[in-house]
Amino acid sequence: MAKGKDVRVKVILECKSCVRNGINKESPGISRYITQKNRHNTPNRLELKKFCPYCYKHTIHGEIMK
């Protein structure tokens, strides 16, 4: 079985309201979650409403590239 043909892949979700577009994207204060998605059922980028401990509310978390 080929290694790159897995159906379920790990994705990183990042808070869209507290994203810092500065030099260092790995700086603290950005809420991130790791989850899985089915590549065949959801080929588009995943967006879920999750709790952000830095904003103190539920916000939209979008999929980012690794």
C-alpha cells in the first residue's frame, strides 16, 4: 500500500481571529488544534468552530498548511 494515498490525514486548525501576520507565526497566543479529516469526503479546507483560550470565546478555526 502506498504511503501517500491515506484517506484520513492529520490537519492543523488555527484561530482566524487572533492570527498574527507578523514575522513569527509560531509565537504564543495563536490557538491551534490538531484533528483528522477524510480526504475523499472533504477535499476543501476544513473550518470548525472551536474555543480559543486567547480570545476567550468560540471562534472559527481554519485549516493551515504544515
